[in-house]
Amino acid sequence: MNKFFAFVLAAACLVPAVPAFAYEKCEGLADSDLTKCEAKEAKRIAKLRKNTVPYTPSSLGADFKAWDEEAKNPFAQDDWYCPASQSGIAKIDELLNELSKVQCTMTMAKYVGWLNANGQGADATALGKPTLDALMAVKDSQAAITEKFNAIKSTSPTELVDDPSMVLKVPGALATAATMMGALPATIGAIPGAITAVKPIAAGVGGAAVGDAMDKLP
């Protein structure tokens, strides 16, 4: 074989394989469908990242502390980005934090399922145990969160802020809370399925049935 071509062939073999898709949600698509999916995901994630920071895993529980650093935080990754919503208004931020906790707990459950399905069983089990606890902690939270939202919504904006200059931010903060509240019933409704899927992973016995359970999550 010509030495030049032998070199080219050897170099080609050293190039690592990369997925044909940029986002996990777009896996299995091709051509125009893949292009549309990636464009949609890029737009969605850019909108999520605008004026937000990634949620901190340890906010779900102390056992997630090891995943707080940015390089390990799944919530900082595009595929699993989950924002920490803040308005600067303490009473509303308390509500936003509870809503974010529910949302990011479900995101963590999906991430655990992805780890399990992609040959990272040890990491999936390590995260699965605290994730199961986090799911159990939020599964019955809808009524209390809804009550808090309704109470805040019926409170005068001037009573929600300590600094009068923050009054103008109240409508936007409430709009963010209302959007998150709209997604709450579906997220809470999916938690029993997430518990079913994560439980065997946490026990270190994740198998095909886990994949089926994960596929049913929204």
C-alpha cells in the first residue's frame, strides 16, 4: 500500500466517532427532520439559558453535593438544562424555588435513566438513590404549591416587596410563576412513573423494563 494512503487510513481510524445528532432529543432522526429538531432544541435551550443560571443539584438534597460543580452538573448541560428561576422578590422566589425543585427532580430522573441506558450503570446507581428520595419528597407537593401561588397572586404587589422599586418586577415574576404552574400538574402526574423507573436503578438492577418506564415519561 502507498505510504501516503496508509498514513491517511491510520489517521482516519484515530478520529473518534461522534453522534449524528447534537441533542439527545433528536436521536434517531435524519436529514430535514434532524435539522428541524436541532434548530428547535437550540432555540428552546437558548431561551431557557437567557437570564438564568443552572439549578444546583444539592438544592434537591445534600446527597447531590458531589454534582454541584459545573463540569459534573447535569443541569448545566444542554440536554438536561434546568434553570434556577429567580426574580429578586423573596416571597415570589420562594415559590419559584419550589416549582424549580419539582421540575429539576424530574429532569434528574430522566438523566439517571439516560446514564443507565448508556452504559454508565455505576453513576446511574449513585445518582439513583438520592433521586428516588427527591422524587418521594415532591410527589405530593402540588396542593401546597398551588395554595402558595394563589396566596401570592391575590396579594397586593406593594405587599410582596420590601423595596418599592421592585414593584414593577412583580408582574413579570408572577408571569414566570404562572407558566411554571401550568406545567406542574403534568410533572407531578409523571412522578409515580419516574419512581417506578428509578427504583431498580437505585438498587443497581436496572434493565430493559427501566427503559420502557423511562420512555413513558414526558
